[in-house]
Amino acid sequence: MPEPKPMTTTQLTKAVQRLVEREEAREAERADAERAAAVARQHALEESQLQIARSVEVIKWCLLGIVATFVLAFGVGVAITLELEREATRIKAEVEEIRAEAEEIRDRIRSEAQAIRERLTHPMTSLLGMLGGQLDSAFARALMDRKESGEGD
């Protein structure tokens, strides 16, 4: 094999210059790729931050809805409790009124039963009282008749 000819200084300079240019081009491509990757990472980071912000906003509105529902349920519960309390008070008053009426009826029944017992245990007193009442009525009528006829003057 024949030996290659040695390169001239100009050729060497051009070859080194091409190598340097290629290396610079590779380095520029690497730097461009790194910059593009950094821009892509920054863009992805910004997108994820926007997504997180939107998610936080959705969560905030969901929590607000849940709290509003709890407050509404609590208010309804309080209103129902107050209404039940008013109704219980009204029913209690009605029960007291009915109880008082029942006690009054019970007392009347007891006094009637006592009167019947008295008549049954003392029939003579009852009979004499009845006769006395009839005599009083007859005597009072006789007096009235006499006054009307003018004989009593």
C-alpha cells in the first residue's frame, strides 16, 4: 500500500477548522436540544401549575357546596326541632286541658256515687227528705193559693 502524502499546513488548517466547526455545530445542537428540553420542561411545569390551580378551584367550589349543604341541613334541622317543640307544647296544653276535664268528670261521678251510696245506706233519711220536700212544696202552694184568693188577710 502506498503511503499517503503528508498534508500541507493549509490542508491541516482547513481540516482542523472543519473539525472545530463540526464540534461547534454539535455543541450548538446539544445546547439547542437542552434549551428546547428546558423550554418543554418549563412549559410542562406551567401546564401542571395551571392544572393544579384549576383543580384547587374545583375543590374550593365543591367544599363551598358541601358547607352550604351542611348549613342548609342544619338550618332545616333547627327549624324542624323548633316546630316540633311548639307542637309538643300545644299537645301538652291540650292534654292538661283534657286531664282537668277528666278530673272534673271523675269528681262529679264520685259525688253522684257518694249521693247514691248515702241514699242506699240511709233509705229512711232519703225517703223522709223526699217526703219533706214534697210537703214543703205542697205547703208553699197552699200558701200561694190562699194569698191569691185573699183569705190570709
